[in-house]
Amino acid sequence: MIRSLQWMLGLVAVLCGGIAAAETPERYPAGMHGGATLQTINGVAVMTVAGTPAEIGEQTGALGCKVVEPMVRKMMDQFLARPGFRKAWPALAATARGMKESFPPHHLEELEATAKASGMPRDWFLVGSVAGDMLKVGDMVRLGACSTFVVEPARSSTGGTLMGRNLDIPSLEPLPEYSLVVVYRPKGKKAFASVGFPGLIGVASGMNENGVAITINEITSSADGSAKFDPEGTPMVLLIRRLLEECASVDEVERLLKATPRTTMFCLTVADRKTSAIFEITTKSVGRRGAEHDVTTCTNHFRTAGLSNGGERNCWRYPKLDAARRGDSKLGVEDVTRALDSVAQGPNTIQHMIFEPETLRLHVALGYGPTTRLPRKTVELGKLFKGE
């Protein structure tokens, strides 16, 4: 059953979008659809979508999802042939359909348009939007074990915030070949970029036009007695997207988080041009912890009073990140990569990125892990946010 759900994660990640380190092959041909473009910028596949939710959904389905449709259908056939997955799928799909009332309405409208334009079943996109929430029930599978390392301006050699992130999830070929940077310019909301996969309506790693950068770390236990899953909350990856669409600072993120029901427990690393914070979130609580020595770090356990249940004692990654932030020396982009490389997890580290909120710059390495050892490519998001 665990292996079946790991395979499902591969499907979800593609929808929602020891191997030696190697760069990702070019999987996305250049194209246009309506007001959207798909292009390669400095070696990085970038899709830019804009307009109303229906327009963005159509653009996503026609440009990004069409590329991966044959592979996804093949994977789905393989999943359904597995007894554990065949038994789990109907319940997962039914739960996802039942949760759609908790989706922000514009996200649901976009999802419907994406499914229609891609020709793929709507349930695939619904499950892809809530799988990370649902799979915590009964501890069915751990979806990831990511790490973040944020340098605040006082400690940064650039003078601006540097927010580094490793995305570590079970690596299933050819999933690492399909990472995609998507730039959104939604009508009436803030422009933002997501580092993910085509068809992922929500966001796991992103930054908006105000320089607010947000990434998620999975958490599976808490000391506050909260439920691991509340189907009436906002799914976590859709909540992250809403934060990027609406918030201009770390403090605004905190206010919206506390005002919004959540489906499950997780950590958010959040940074803006001045500061950073880790928000430790459950269905009951929102805790906040700040930088130490002007550096903020996060792995996969809670550390604030009332939420921590001792999980930090079993984490080998956090002490390494803690050691990297000690001292008074200035830290730059290379130092952030070096710190995150010390906690990279081989083929599971399929995305490595550093956001610069001050300059709206993204440094990214995507492909077969560990991507911390691949050349970083730079994408100037500021121009793309403006439609240039």
C-alpha cells in the first residue's frame, strides 16, 4: 500500500505539473495559447499564464498539461493495475470531490478549465490539490522531507534576503524531468511564480511581485492534539497560493493564516525583503518562530512551545543547518547552496532553489538529484511579473 501511494504521489506531482546528478532534458517545446507562453529562459522551462481563472486554466491545460498527458495516462494505467492503489483511489477521489466546497472559488474555476482544456479527468486534478492533506490520515505515506535556509539582509552578502529551499520527494522516473516554473498574472491579484509541475493548481514553492516567498515543509505530528485532517479547511497548497496572491509581507501572511481554516498540519517558511519566519501550523494553531543569528531554518518537525513533541531530536538535517548559520560572517548564494547540499537526500532532491525577494530573482536547479550539485540557472521574475 505504501508503495502504491508513492506511485500516486508521482502522478499527483506530474499532474500538479542512486542516479547520478544530471540536468533535466528539455521536455517543454516553445508554444503560445491565448495570452500564455511556454519558453526556455536561461535553460529553465517557464510557462507564463494570465487573465481570469478560466483563462489561466485553459492556458495551463493547453500548454503545460498537454505535454505530459501521454505519460500521465500511462502512469495512471500502471497505478490502477496495482491492487492497493485500485482500492484506495475511489475513496481518495470521493473525498477530494467532497472537499471542493473548501477550495477558494477562483481556484476551483481554474481547475475545471484546466481539466477541460487538457482532456484529463477532473478527479485527477482534484486529488492532486488535496493529496498532501488526505494522505496524512492513518500515516499512509510521508510525501516529502524538505529543507529551507533563509539569510536575512543583515547577514546577507548581497544586502537582501536569500531564501533557499530543497524539494525532497520520492523520485520516480521521469518525474524530475518535468519540473516547470509557472508565472501567474491573475486578474485582480498579485503576480507570482511557482516552482512545480504543470497542472498543480496550488503552490509548494513560490514568490510574488512584492517579494514574499513561501515554501512548505511536511509535518506529521504535533503536541497540540489537533486533527491531522479537517476536510472543511482550505487545502494547504491552495492556501499557499492564496497567500501569494494577497499578501505583501510576512506579517500579512500571519494574519491571513490565522483567519483561515486549515486542512492539516505543516510548516511554512516565509520571507520578504526585510525579514523571515517559520509558521508552524495545525488545524488548531499557528505558531511563529524567527531567525537565529539572522538565519531561519526548517526541516520537518515543530519546534515552538505547545506544538513540539520532541521530533527535533530525531532530525539529522536540522543540526547541519544550524551549524551552517553560526558565526557572524556574511552569507551569499553559494553559502546557501552549500548549506542545503549538506542536507540533500540524493535522488529525492529533485528541486533546489534560492529566491531573492529584493531583486525578484530566482536561482534554480531542477532534475535528477541531488540538484544542489547541478548548475543553478537564474530567472529574472520581475520582468515576467510585469509581462515584459
